[in-house]
Amino acid sequence: MKYYSYFPGCSLSEGTAVAYGISTRAISSVLDMELIELEDWNCCGSTPIAQPMSFSRFALQLVIWLWLKRQGLI
Amino acid sequence: MNLLMRKIRHNQGLAVDRDDFLEEVYSVPGGESIRWCVQCGTCSGSCPNAAQMDYSPRKVIALVRSGKRYDILNSNSMWVCASCYLCTVRCPKDVKITELMHALERLSVARGVTNGRISTPTMYRVFVDSIKSNGRVHELGMMMKFYLSAILRGKINPLATIKMLPVALKLLSHGRMAIRPKRIKGIEQVKIIMERAKALGGVE
């Protein structure tokens, strides 16, 4: 069993791409992988925030990265 | 003579304007790369949305380089960009075209010059609002807010929203759209970080 840290993102967890999230989790157990979801993750900013608000994008992504570190996932 | 002087002064004014805009574009990440463009048109040929753009990606670079600030910032080109990066990966000269499009969006928002027909800036604003209130994007709430504010700004015909109703119902019935927003525990911190980032250089 291999462990992977997992950041689903807004669309994969509860949005329009939820089906991809479901299949990713379903296939992971078949492939002998365990996905460990980052707890209490925030939005990565995606395209809308990257464009008019360049600084906020880095801020949000940095928060996710620090969160991963704190939870010992990287 | 007088006319000639006026013409020279006019041209000087344009030249200053031009350098200023070019410098601004060069100074953003990836903006410098438009220097290497050879106008081959691979970007325009690869762009899936080029047909919807006022100026195709190749033309955007040509216009930026010739200092047509007004034409560029008023066009819809950068707002139609889907950020698929096909132009960037295919560019033989490694021009960061998608980054340029993002930079132009930032510049046009910062200057308060945006294309009147385009509702993308409104979309971006409600997206950011959704992150600020939930920490994650709540698509149903975001889209309702988007349509409301786009209608109020006269960017979308109210009747056009009715066409979206079947789509919304389908998404809801397939469980692809959450009705209630999921608020993260660290929302207060996210809010503070967003405000701080905005103060440090984000434009809204």
C-alpha cells in the first residue's frame, strides 16, 4: 500500500467535476494506493484569481503548501 | 509649420505612451518573452477560442508591440482566453502567450479599462467573494451572484438566464452542484490572508 497526499480542489470534491473525484478515489484502492486528503484545505484560486489578483493566488497556494507541511503530508 | 509642429508633438506623445505601455507589459512575469515573437501565427492557429476574439493571439502580440494600448485593453481577446496553454506549448520561440493574456487582464482591470461586453471580470469578482466567505468555491451561490450582478450591470440579458435553468436543474439532480456551501474551519485566517494579499498588490 502506497500513501499519497491528496488535494481534491473545489470542483472535484463538491462541484461539477465530482464524478472525477469519485472515480479517482474508487480507482486508487484498486491500484493499491491510499489517498490522504489534506484536512480543511482551501481553494487554490484557480484561473479567476490568478488573473486580476496575482498576489492572492500565491497567498492561497502558499497556505495549502504550509498546511500540507504542517499535517506532515509532504 | 504650425501643423508640422503639432504633428511632431502628437507623435512624441504617442511615442511616450507606447514606451510606457510596452515597459509595463515587459515588467510583468512572462511579459518580456513577447520580444522573441516572430509572428508565425502558430498561437492563433492553435487557439480554440481565436474565432471569438477581437484580435487573435498573434495580433495581440503585434498590437502590444506597436503600442496600441487602447485597442488591446478594450478588446475581448484576453477575457476569451481559456488558459489552455496550447499556444504556449506550441510556440517555437517560447513566448509565454497565456501569461501575456493574464497580464493584459490585470492591466485592464488596474486601469479600469475593460471591454463592456465582457462579463468575465464580474465572474472573477464573485469567485473571489465566494472564496472569502467559504474558503472554497460554492458554485451554486457563486453563479447566482454572478447572474444577479451581471444582469444589474447590463452585461447579460435577464432572459438568457432562463436558458441556464435546465442546466442547473440537471446538475443538481446529478449531485454535481452542492446546495449548501461547505465552510472551512480556517475561514477567518483565509479572509485575513486574502485582505493582506490584496493590500500587497492584488487588484480587484
